[in-house]
Amino acid sequence: MTILDEIVAKKRLEIEAIKAARPLEVLQKEAESFKTERRSFRKLFDRGSVLIAEIKPKSPSEGMLITEPPLDIADLYAKSSADVISVLTDKPYFGGDIELLKRVKARVPQAILRKDFIVDEYQVYETLLSGADAFLLIANILKVDELIHLIDLGKKLHMNSLVEVHNQIEVAKALAAGSEVIGINNRDLQTLQVDLAVTETLTHLIPKKIPMISESGIENAEDVRRVRKAGARGILVGTSILKSSDPLAKIHELKQAML
């Protein structure tokens, strides 16, 4: 069993436990009257390049990434040139949770992307009620019909989705599902190895009308220029910002390289 298999298996058990305590019907009822300010995610790509800065207290590949409270990072990001804030809401492996996302939403002006291992429509309703503007779907762990259902449910609830891929088969799944935005993850979720060449290899398979984001392994301005040259219209960066001695300066460096 790979780390991804382990995470997804535990996630399914976690969802079943949450459902038992708070059934899906309860969330659906709350969703009918839920109101919040929705911030643009998909439309950001029509205006220019997009930098997504991530909040994740830890990761399976890097261990602990931050020592200060995550909300201190949110306060820094609020003052930065980042266009979107991504929040990891998986607790066992990444140290986040849905309450962290809610608190970040209340502190920053940027659009919020929920990152988790979403495998059930329950999590989409949960995302709506958290106040997030968009959510991540991972092609590796979902069938095409599941992707279609979750993407369409997001649209119905006025949220965008980002579909993450790592190989040609996953790109085909994402396109077949009608993905709004596609993220090429340079990290192999089975082995955790990172290679920016993945973006360069897969980008030509994605129609230019669909915004493409390069994720993972982006350390500096040179890396940004490399994936931009390959066709990326956005980048998602977590570790190199969080481990920087000056996160604001690091975001500025990466953002400038996108211009």
C-alpha cells in the first residue's frame, strides 16, 4: 500500500464516521440557506497569471513545515501579492482541518481553495459551508463519473473545482470530466518524488482554453519561468514559501517571475 492508498483509505473511514454524527441531509438543508461572500477563482485566470500560496502545517514528504500558528501565516498571506490561498484540511497527514479554513477565510481578502482528498459529495457540501470558493479533486483517486458528479455539484453550489493530474491517463480523465481548471502535480503521489518535467510533458495535452496550474517543486524564480514557458497560467506553492525566512519576499519573487 502506497502513502496515497493509505491516506485515501483512512479518509473514507473518516467520512463515514462524520456522516454518522452529522448526516448528509443535515448539510444539504443548511446549504439551502447558506450565504457567504464568494470570491473569484476561475475568473482570475482571465485577468492574468495566478499565484496560489498554501497553508499546510506539515506534509508526509517534508514533516513539520511551520512552527508558528497557521493563522499567523494567513495574516502574512493577506498582505502578500498571492491571488489565492490554499488551505490543507486533512488533519492526520497535513495538520489542517476545516475549522482552520474557516478562520483563514475570515482573515484574508483572497479567494480560498480547499485542498483535501475529496472522494464523497459530503465533502463538497462541507466545503460550501466552510466558506471556501473552490476545491481540489485528484484524478488519481476518482473515476471519470465521480469527477463529473463532484465538478457538477460544485457548479450547482457556485464553487469552482481544480482537478489535479500527474500523467497522461489522468489528463484524459480530467478532460473527459469537463474540468474547469487543471493542475499538473509535479509530485508523484505514489512515490512522493518531484520533477518539474512533468509539467513540460503534459501541458501540450491540455487545450489552451483550460487554465493549467503547475504544482509542487517550485522553489525559485527560475522554476517559475520554466513552468510558465511550458504553458502554466498559474502556480501553486507551499513548501518553499513556508520554509522561507521571509515568506512575503518569497511570494514577491515568485509573483514577479510570472509576469
